Amino acid sequence: MNLSTRLLGYVETAKLTRFSILKGLSGTTDNSLRVVLNRLVKQGRIYNPARGVYAAKDADPFWVATAIFPGYISLSSAFYLNSLIDEYPFTLFVASQVRESIRIGGQEFLYFKARNYIGVVDGRYRVACVEKAICDSLHHLDLVGAPVLARVLYHAGIDYGKFAAISSGESSAFFQRLGYLLSILPSLSADKRRLAALCAERRKANAYLQGRGRGNYVKEWKLIDNIGKEVLLAWQHQ
């Protein structure tokens, strides 16, 4: 069995491996190993998503994303895994200790800095629970989009106690954004009403909903809605 076949077989079995591991298995020089691996990548038989990292084409992208840089799936990718949105995430969001963007096949892995790991569920790969993904989204509305978060807030079952624990220490702007989004929803569960009340207690200085653009000032929440209710709730009519 030639080196190319052996390397391909190992990558396909391991699903993801690194140059340092393949070096110990190949019995050849580093240069020869790189030549063969580069050829397999150019032939489209394996992926090389990051320096020294090789992945099988049929590997689970969610697992690969968290294996390249340790972290957890969050934002809209976690909403998809929690069956709260239907759209398959061609951009996988990973909370990690790095900021990085990687392309593998037709997908992008986008890494952002994790604030903490409270509310992360362990499994084949780590995924933010619904409450954690909502908290992360309130910090990254530019990546998620406030309309998507509003839709998730409406459909998701939110545990008040869990959310309060995960969001402990968050800023007033965090709670003002959340409180405003909850306030425009057609109806709220008991836990969401408790959450809205908690948000009302945390109001302080003026804040923006998303970014810094102009918009309508909502006195109740000391917040500038620079997106608009019609856009935020457009999903109701789809």
C-alpha cells in the first residue's frame, strides 16, 4: 500500500488529524509527507482547514469545527441544533479562545471569544444550551441578527432560573436589549414574563439595540431601536 493510500485511509478513519500525528505514522520525511498531503488536498480528497490540520470530507462539520479550536457551538448554529430555526447554518459559529475564520468545503467556521463556559452542554461536541446561545447572541447581534433572535425568543422554552444564572453580571444594555425584544412579542410564557421583569429592573443608561445607527427611542427601555418593529417581527408573516 503506497503512502498516499495509507494517509487517505487514516484521515478518513480518524475524521480529523494533525501533521504531527501523521508524521509518526508515515515513516517518511517531513517534505515527502507534505507533498503527499498537499496532493490529496488539491485532488479534493481531504480538507486542510488550518495549518497542520487535515479532515475527512465526510466528517461532521460541527464536530470538526470544535476539534480544530476547542470551544462550543453557539449563536444561530446552536439554535439550529436545538431545532429553533430551520435554516442550515453554512456559517458555523464557535465560541472559543481565538478569533478566526476558516473555510472548509462550502462552509465557514467563524470563531469568536467565549465569555465563559456556563450553560454549555457536553456531548459528541459541546453546544450552548438555548439560554446560553441567547446570551451569546445578545453580545453578537451583528452575527445573528435581532429579527432571528426575536423569533427564537418567541418560540424557545426558556428556563428563568437557568437564564438568570447564566446572565449574572451582564450589563444594563444587555438586559435592555433583551427586555425590549421580549416586550414586542405577541405573547410571553410565565418564565419569559419573569425575565422581562428582571430586565426592567436592570435598566440604566441609554443603549442601542444593534450597532450605533439612528432609530426610534423607546423610553420604557431607554433604548434606541435602530431596526424597527416591522423588521424585527417580519417572521410572523412568513
